Amino acid sequence: MDLKKIDKILQKEPEDAAEELLKEVEKAYGEVPYILNFMKQNPELLVTKILYDNSIIREFKRLDAKTIELISIGVSAALKCPYCLKMHIRVAQRLGVTKEEIFDAILIAGTLSNAAVLAEGTRAMDSENLGNGDKCGVCEIHEEKDGGV
């Protein structure tokens, strides 16, 4: 959405601006996400959220829509948000993303989530049993004064 269109929308009453933006979201996704429908009661908040989300997800052209949805699927899976996950799967399917591509995004999210759990857990475990000059026994990084590794 270009700045002229945004400016035109923002000249309207908040409720009218919110309704117009929701139509734009529905056009882009094929549906309106639950949270945006819920936020209709607060049009000022809804308008700013949609504009912010749009500027990040829909306006830059370095990633295509399918890639954005695959990232969204991976992040939703990693964050364990079934509502976002299911919606982004539906959007991806409408864009022609295959079941195999969706599964690959979920596998990547699982791998990274697993690595994050292992990194956090082993660093915490090791930091409690350093005994080797305040240095992590696995990665050899010195512990910071604030307790971080």
C-alpha cells in the first residue's frame, strides 16, 4: 500500500479506516486473521497494527509472498501458536505452496527450536558447574559479569 493510499485512509474516521484496511487484509490473505477482527473494537490500535504489519510483511519486495508465508509458518510452529500456524498454512496453500514445502518450513523450525533448547539448557547447566576459569566448557566463551554467556 503506497503512502498516498495510507494518507487517504488515515483522513477517514477511525472506524471507517479500520474497515477499509480490513478489506485490504482480506484481499491479501483471503481472510481476516482472528486477532484483527478482535481488535475492531479499538480502531486506532487496529489501524496502526495493520499499517505496521503491512509495512513489514507486504511492502518490501526482497521476499516473495510464498517465502513470507513459509517463514510465517516456521515461526508460528516454533512459537507453538496453532492459530497463526493454521491461518498461515491456509494462506500458503492459496498461494500455491505445496504440502512438502510447508513441511520443510516446519522441519526447519523444529531443528532451530531444538538447537535453541539445547544451547540454552547446556549453557545454563555448564554455567552452574564452570570450575574452569568462568569459561564455558563447551564453547570456551568467557562468562560476562552480568551472568550472560
